[in-house]
Amino acid sequence: MDKQSLLDLLRRDARESVDDIARQLGADADAVAAALDELEDEGAIRGYHAIVDWNKVDDERVRAQVEVDVELDRETGYDQIARRIARFPEVGTLRLVSGDYDFFIEVEGDSMQEISKFISERIAPLPEVTKTVTHFVMDSYKEEGIELGDGDEDDRLSVSP
């Protein structure tokens, strides 16, 4: 059985039963269950989560994407900085990236002020951090490969006067 195909199926819908996954892969259910156990034991699968369309929920969360620049010294590397930042419960995603900044952070909070305060009081003061740029998420159209919204597609062409 191809583990990549198994992982692709799980990414699309982690709630499918082992029997359904086995049928889709043309594999034995016991082999799929064993492969899942192995992937979890190896740490390749770290958890399962729901993709929430916050526009459909009364308790809307404010989300932001934050660019973080750092300056390294001889004693401190990216991994040490990342471990410190990852400990904050507000940080949902943390990535080392190439390009104009070093880290990409996704943060959630109850308000823009709460996120701003978190960035200014917890992230920006870290000794290695030289710059942060915060982008507040205004709307989301797709998360983890899943399209969000009401599903009503208006495929009419717009007409301008």
C-alpha cells in the first residue's frame, strides 16, 4: 500500500473509516489500520483536526499572518527561536520560510487588539526578532484544500456599464 495515497486521503477527510479508506486504496482494512498505527507511532501523523469556516460560526475568531525577521548569532539558531515561539498557545502555525522574512506565523485571538498585544508584547521583544509585519485575515476562501463559503457558485460573467 502506498503511504502517500493514504496520507492524501486522510488530508481530504480524516473522519473516513478504515474500511472506507481500504476500499478506496484497494487494500486490506487490517493493513490500512497497521499503516495508520505505524505513521502515528513514527510521528508522521501528528493529529487530526477540523477545518472551520468561521463565517458560519457565531463566535468568530480573528486570525493574522505574521512575518518575522530575526538576526542570528553564534549561539542561537533558527531551531532555538522556533521552539520559543512555538510554545505560545496563540501560535497555530510556525514555519521557517525563504524570501524577505524568516518566519511565518499564523495567530488566532478574540480581537485585533489581543493579537496586536500578543505580537508587540511577546514576539517583538524576543532578542533575536528585528521586525514583525502583521496581516489580519479579512476572509478565507479555501483552507487546507477545502473551499469555504456557501457553495453557491455564481458563474455569471460580470457586466460593466
